[in-house]
Amino acid sequence: MSAPDIPSRAPARAVLPERGPEPVRITLTVNGVDRAVEVEPRVSLLDALRERLDLTGAKKGCDQGTCGACTVWVDGRRVLACLTLAITCEGREVTTIEGLAEGDELHAMQSAFIEQDAFQCGYCTPGQIMSAVALLKEGHASDDREIAEWMSGNICRCAAYPHIRAAIRTVRDRA
Amino acid sequence: MTTAPAVGRPVDRVDGRHKVTGGAHYSADVRPTDRAHAVLVGARVPSGRVTGIDTDEARQAGGVLAILTHENLPGIATQPPLLPSLAGMPAPGQTFFPLQDEVVHYSGQPVAVVVADTLERAQHAAALVRVTYQETPSVTTVAQGRDDAYVPDAIFGGFVPGRSVRGDVEAGLAAADVRIDATYTYAANHHNPIEPAATTAVWDGDQLTLYDATQGVAATQLTVAALLGLSPSKVRVLSHFVGGSFGCKAMIWAHPALAALAARHVGRPVKLSLTREQMFTSVGHREEQEQRIELGADKEGRLVALRHHKLSPTSPFDDWAEPSLGVASQLYACAHYEGVYRLFRANTMTPTFMRAPGEASGMFALECTMDDLAHQLGIDPVELRLRNYSETDPTTKNPWSSTGLKECYARGAERFGWHRRRPAPRSHRDGDWLIGYGMAAAGYPVYGPNNPQRARARLYADGTAVVQAATPDFGTGVATVMTQVAADALGLPWERCRFEGGDTALPGIAAAVGSAGAGMISAAVHTAAARLRDQLVAQAVADSQSPLHGADPAAVTVRDGRMMLRDAPATGETYGDLLHRNFLPDVEASGAWSPSPESHHYGMMTFGAQFAEVAVDPDLGVVRVRRMVGAFAPGRVLNPKTARSQLMGGMLWGLGQALLEANYMDPRRGRWVASGLGDYLVPVNADAPDIEVELVDVTDDIVNPLGVKGVGEIGQVGAAAALANALHHATGRRVRKLPVTIEDLL
Amino acid sequence: MRPISYSRATAVADAVAAVAADPTSDFLAGGTTEVDLLRQNVLLPRRLVDINDLPLTGIEDRPDGGLYIGALARMSEVAEAPAVRERFPMVAEALVLGASAQLRHMASMGGNMMQRVRCGYFRDASSPCNKRDPGSGCGALDGFNRGHAVLGVSEHCIATHPSDVAVPLVALDARIHTEGPHGRQVHALDDFFLLPGATPHLEHPLEHGELVVGIEVPGLAMARSSCYLKVRDRESYEFALTSVAAAVDLADGVIRDVRLALGGVATKPWRARRAEELLRGAPADIGAFRRAAREELAAARTTPLNAFKAELARRTVVRALATLTGTEHAS
């Protein structure tokens, strides 16, 4: 259904199948690997990754969508894992910081963050890097002002911001 | 491999790879088998008593293992006194431990701990605990408490007197040619590191292991041991990665002990992470405050008298204020001085250290007032400060151990282009924007520990070394710089050294607070590593099979792991040769360091100068910070890369302090109005201009062996004042409150 | 968060039927409001019906030069759509200035229309709030209300409507299309957002189970020359203190037609009809802009803490109009 003059007339199914509230078995595709996990439907993608799948790279900074530390990709787009329910990710591709490097070889953005000292405590860093790589793909890194705006969803309390911009510039200019 | 000294090189962080791959495990990332989750329930009223706790519904929710309240939690063994954690003793953030009785002192005070098998179940059950209260009137704001203020004997754990006087301030003010009387108000601030405080507690019999987000593992160990009545020997604390602190993990709050008690109660490992909202009511804050400055000067702008009073709320239990008057009383030569702290009891927890604790607020008041003085007398602000430069510490008349302040002014001004500033406000424009330039001085004390700081160095026969000290790395880069320090002392390339920390099983280090970490830890590491080198050299010259046999140890130098005669480098051997030949898999030495008694005869301070350019949209009141330049003289810089990052971060904290960061108590409800990062605004990337950091070289033989004065706080001191002074220059408007927001500029 | 159960719908009719039949079911789209408020225990559904697989993601041209935006098109997709950027720049600008890149990838356009207020007293399940708990009182009225509304307020609620993109949409006379138990409905956007009055818990004229399926934006030539101006404390990732969406049709220095709406200052996206009326036919000069802004804000009801927002809103209106018309603005 789309345009207003073509109303939907599909008959409704009587009852949609309902899962939960007790734990249900779901399969998540994380970093290219199918992972079966038992979760209640209320479990966030972030808590599923961190507490059930041993992927603690994505960090919990606020659990309210206000810091960006939990940034991961779902179907290639950067999103906040704290406001995403795990069960909604069935059938979608989830990518976390653990899936960025190729074996021992760091992604260029990971190397650039180290070179530019784009972090101090490192806690927001996985989210920053997942955001930064996505930013380049989105094409919003033409200048520092644009980078700053489009990286503003990732708070760095150590305030490494100028160095984060430098790291992104470096990778952009190498490409 | 290089032979140049490692110290002073911009080495990449040694833990960088862990941090960029998600491989760095913070306290909430450890996952012991069978781990349960604890969630705190906070009081919903600021004052009164708990009259009932109905846990029936919560108990019936799935997965609940325990609900602990004052009715069933074991009482604490002892409440240690409040001492700053640098003292190296138990360091509770306040002398109140919750869940001991039914009295509520402040909103958010824990009234129950819920433990369940999953986080979601613990959170849900916590929401189902029904607590009823008998509420009594509360006091939470300066406006409410002003009339009940008192002057305490001492604040800050007893280290700072409530009143300090030199000369006769009243006479000085009377004699002054110019007087300025100004009052400054400050919103409360919260640290808000992105990692919420978290503790994972694991019991093995009567042995407790805590994974805790802390600035000092020993502080956690000693505090929890005292509270639980355990021997410290039964408590091990690990803290390998800490996601920022800025002071809120410098003191030990209730949650590590509560995690331990909960774990003992349920017989399983327990993780307790504070929520973001709980970070506003559980780990201290920078208190709301008001400061009044009365300043008298002669016609040339030389200070004659300074009166500096502060009024702020403290908790019902402790006399705490951040020491705002300290550096502001020491920076300028001024014969007549009076500083007074006034406190009133309020329904809050005890406030605590927050980056540049005291200096950031006190220097804002002083440096804005100095800007007023410069403006009033028509003297350039830099020149005014040079005229008031003090060759000695004005509070003791002791000489400075090192300064660099004048050079900071000069180098900062040059790098900034200060000479382009036209003195009159509103005299620079860029299109519709009003442009302003401002500056301020910066100072931060060099603190020393109260007890010996220890480290251990071990060299393996393969020529690699491990150096150990108990300190965690919460973003300072300590693991990186200590690798460099050890490398130079041992005569090894830094790549062959590794630092291990964050574990009370390692040699003891006090909490790394007050910018003291780099100085005291490098002293311990240097001492241990140098002792190990001397031990190896001594063994070589005593070894008849060594080419160095019989040599004077003082004539031996070590480079790239090879001991050799300084004057005949061909004569020598590697550490590895010596060890292999003597069937030694490794050699180890320990070192300890305490500040020298001589240091008491010096004023010890890190100095700096801050410069800022702002653009103001005069119609809309919008401020954009265009650039900030800071020149600092922090003594020896162990690693300019990590040091610059910390200084830059501090300056941007000044930006947040100046323009964004605020929390207020709703006086009717006695609660903070902001409880998350959506309403407590910290700078985002778009707020942060590029930052220029100028490092001014000063040698200091007094503070510690390597002459390190610290970079953690100085970056923030004076930054907010430089910005406010730039706003005044841009608009002609003097705003005496923090933060400065749009309504102040309309 | 309470235990919840979960269903995933693949057809609109299924989703509507499932929620309509169960007062304890809610729709789940991007989740940026829903999951947040579930965790705050402000929303308490028993079940979520996931609508993300519904075929409502298109952005289609309409014959009149307008657009039909599917309710599940994400904010980021709409912001990037060439048709939106060219024909309705103020819509694209409002989208890009809202939230963060991550949230814009998640949040759907329909969800944006349905988002809840950011008032701290609403978000705190233990504070009095007439919107969350009718009759319990309003914590904001004499609480900390610096960011609260000055237009459209009542003695029961002063919460600011948080949406950015709804502001240009209300200026554009957009229409909300819904599917519900009673079939297709079309709501003029201005009627879709209800003033709080004595019933702040009623935010939309929707019945339970009625699902936003699309947003129709009528063609408007002058919208090509439009802008969205947002003023806030932080440079990014923050809701507006004031914002203005404006489109102007200018000929020989005279305003032939104008669309104007305000955000950040009212309890709903605020169509500035009084100002539009005064501006139509007026010369494009600062005096006319100021007069219009003054008149529009004449009804403002302020508190000591948010009084500045009325003045800031006036200035924001003047600035937006001046920028759009290339008029010199004195400062």
C-alpha cells in the first residue's frame, strides 16, 4: 500500500502469532554468523549482544538513546542497539565492532583512531568507529563541519572530538 | 628499534588495539559463570522515612533471587572517615552508608537492592518494589539554605581550613584605588563519564574479588574491606579498563560494597551497574555554589586585597565543598587576603571531586573579575596578569619549584594572535556575528601522596620486561607512559616493555587523582626499573665471565638491553647474556617513592594560560566557540600525544562548563531536574572547535624524580573564564553565572 | 520494563486488526520513543506489534507536485530524497537537524508524528503528570520549565511538542493518512495534533488500532524557497528551544504568499496563521517581520524560566524570514 487513492483491502488474518513474554528462541545474524539465543521479547539488541552472545564491544552508556556508545549496524545502517529490541532483528544482518577487522588486520578506521589518538578511556570508541565508518559510506564527510555534525550522535566525554575528526579525515583522504 | 629515549615521544597508546576492536573489557563486561544482576531502588523523596516496603509483587516476578532492604541487609562493620583517596586509606565518598535504617536523607538514596537472574528481570522487579514514605520538608538549593550557612572548621576531608587569612583584607580594600565587588553563581555539574559506575562481585569462600570501575583499586579494596569487616587480604580488586571518571570514581561509593553484599547473599557472582539516571544521585557531583569576590587594586592594576567567599550546600553527614578558593588565592601576589567557605546542610549526597575540583569554579570568578579590572583600568588583560605575577607562593612565601607562567602567557598569546585584539568590546565582527577574544590564567596544585608509592620491574632472559603497579588506566594513558618510563630506566626499547596495572595483587599505588597520577606512578616505576638496572649492572661487574667484570658500575650504561662501558661501548653484554649464563629465567626489583621532605619548602603548581575566540549571534543569543588555545607548563611531558589529548579534553570540559553543563534541584520535589544525557547537556562533536595546545618546557627537580607535574586538570582551569571574557569582549555583556546560556545574551 | 510479547505483521490489515482487538497492544516501528518509554515504565503495553515489515516505505510523487511519504520511510531516507530536498528544502533541513544520524536511520516518519513529549515530569513515572496519569497534576507548571511551551498551553499541561519535521509539515498543510478499524482516514496535520486543554493525555484524534500509513504533502511551488531554522543550547543532538519553518513567495519586494510554523515553543507544531495573515501583501522588510512575529507571540503564556522563549521565538521568526527574503537584518 502506498498512494492514498489505492486503499488497502487485504483481509485481516484473525490473529497474529504472538511470542513471549517468556524467553523465545531467536536467531540473530551477527558479523556474518548465525547465532541462536533465548531471549524475552523485551531484551534489547544491546543486552542480547553483551549479556548473551559475549559480544561486549558495543557499550551501554545511557540505555536511553542519548549517547551513541551502543552504535552497531543493522542491515548496514548505523543504529542504537539500546533502543532496538533483539527480536526485531531476526532476519537482519547485525554488525558490531568485533566484526570490523579482517582477522588480525585492523580496519583503516581502527588504525586511524589509534594513530590520531582519537580516544582516551576508549569506552565510547566502538560506537564512534561504527559511526565513523558508516559516515563515510553515507557520504557526509566532505569537510570538518559536516563530519562534526554527522558524528554528533556519539558523545565522547573525554572530548577527543578534534582527533576523531582527524581520524575520519585520514581515512577519507586515503580512500 | 631505536636508542632515543622513549620518554617524551608521542608513542601510540599501548591499549589502543583493545579499545578499537571491542576487546577492552570494562567492569561490566566481565562475565563470570552464573552471574546474577543487581539493580538499586532509589528513594523517591528527598527527606523523611521509609514507612513500608512492599516486596510481594516484586518477589513474584520471574527470576528474582533476593530483595535487600534496611530490614534484612546485614549492617556494615565500620564507617571509615571521609579522606581523599590520594591519602591511600579507605576513601568513602561520604560517611553515610545506605540501607542501615529507614531514614531518607536525599532523593535517589538506595532503599532496596533487587537481585535477579537476568538484567531485565532485576530491572522489572525493582520497578515493582512499592516503597511508602513519610516525607519531611527538604532543603536542596542555595536559595533555600542561604540563611542557615555556617563556616566549617575544615572541608575536603579535613585538609582545607574553612577560613584562610593573610594580612588585613579590610584595610587593604579600604586603601585600594579601585574596587570591584562581584558575585558569581554556578549550576551543579555531574561527571557523566560514558561508562556508568559498575561493580561485578565474585566470592570464592571468604575471598572476595571485585571488578570495579575505579580510579584506585586499593581505595575500593580498603573501603569495601572496612565496610564489610573483612581483612584487606581477603579482598582483591581488578580494574583493567575504566570508561572515564573525571572524579566520580575517585572516591568509593556504596555500590561496590552493595554488590559484594548482594553476591554473598545470593551465593552467586553479581553485577551491579548504575543506570544513567542513578549516575546523578550515586557518585557525587560538583555542588551548586555562589562565590563573591571583592578585589582591590592600585591604579596600575596591582592587587592590594582579595576577599573570596563561597556558599554551597553539603550533605547532612559531611563538611564538603570543592576547594574553590585554593589556586585563586595563590596565583597572584596580593598582600591582603581572606577566603571563607560557608556551607549549609542540604538533602543531597556529599558532593565530590569533579575535574579541576574547585580550581575550575574559583578561577572562573577570579579571572572574570581580573578581566573586569583590566577593562576598567584600560590595561591589556595579559599585561595585567604579568603585573600581578608572583615570584613566590603568596600563601607561604616559598619559592615555586618551577613556573613557566610568564612563558605560557607569551607563547599562548603569540599562538592565538592576541595582538590583533582591539580592547573595546564589540569591536570585532564577522558578518552578523560579534567576535570576542578572551584569556585567563590557569593553575593547578601538584599534589603528592601521603604514603610510599610502589612498583615492581621484572626482566626476562629474552630481554623483555614487565613493570607492575596497581593503578588502573581510566583513559589517562598511564599504561602507555609507564611503559616508556620503564624502558628508559632499564635501557630497553619501549616495545620490549609491558605495563601491568589495575589489580590490588600488584604493588600498591594510591588512587590516581588530582593530576598526581603521572608524577607519583612514574616515580615508583622509575625507581623500581632503575633499581633493577643497577642490580643487573652490579651482577655483571661482579661476574668473572662478564666482559664488564670489575668495571665501575657508574661507568656502565645500558642501551637496547645491552650493558656497556660508556667510554668503550664495544665492551659489554646484553641483559640476556648475563641471565642465560647464570641460569636466571628472570630478575626482579621493587621500588618505592615518597615525596622528598625538601618539597615542603616549595610552592608546587602547574601553570598555564587560556585563550579563546567566540562568535555571538546577538539577535539569537547563540554562541559558537571558534578556537581555543592553551599554553601549559606541566613539567616533563612523558608522552606528548597522550598529554595533549588530556589537555585538549580538559579545555573542552571548560567549554561545557562555560556554555552547557547544568543541573538544578527542583526545590518543591527536592530532586535533580536533569537525569540523563538528553537534558544534562555535555558537548558533542559539533560544539568542539579545533584545540591548540602549546607545551611550555619547564624543568622541575623538586616535585618527583622525573619532574612531572600533571595534565589531568590544568586544561580545564581558566578555560570557562577565557570563554566568558571572550563573550564580554564580543558583546559588552558580563555574565556572572555558569553556564552562560542563550537567555543571558538576548 | 514489563514483560512484553511480540508479534510481527506483514500486512497493514493484520497489524490494525491485531492492535484494534487488544487494548493492551501497541504498534512498534523504529522504537526510538516506544522502547525508551517502555524502559521508563511510562508506556505499559502487554504486546508490541512490529510493523517494520509493512510495505509503507515509499516516497512517491503526486500529480500536484506534492509527495506521498510512506509512514515507515525512515527520517534519513526522506531527508536524502532528491524530491524532498529540491521541492521541500525545509522538510529536509528539519529532518537533518533532528536527533542524530543513528536515530534518523531508526525513526520512521509515522513514528515521528506519534512521538511523545520530552518533559522530564512526563518521563519520570513517579512525578505527577496529567498527560501520563490524567488528573494527577502537572509537575512542570511550577517546576523546572525552561524548555516548556509558551503557546497552546493550558493549566493542565505545558509540555513542548518535540518534533522538528512536523513543523514544516504543518506549514505545508500536510495530511496524515491512517488505516484503522473503520478504514482509511485522512487528517489535516493541524487537526492531527491536539492542544492539551483539559485532556493532555489525548494527543491525536486516533482511535486505538488506527495506524499512520502515510503523510501526504501537497505541492507548493514556493516551498522550493523555504528554510528551517533551529535554535538550541547545544549545536547538535538536541531538541529545539525555538524553530521556524518558513516558505515565502516574493515579488517585487512584496510578500505574495507565505507559510510559517513554529517549533519548540508550543504544545503542538504551531502554524503561525496570524503572522501569515499579516505578512501576506506586506513589504518584505524587517518592520513587517517584527510586527508579524510580535502578533503571533502575543498570546504567549510564559513562566519566569521560559519567558525568554517568547522573545527568542520572535527573533527566530524575523531571522528566518530575513534570511529567506534576503533582507538586511539589523543586530
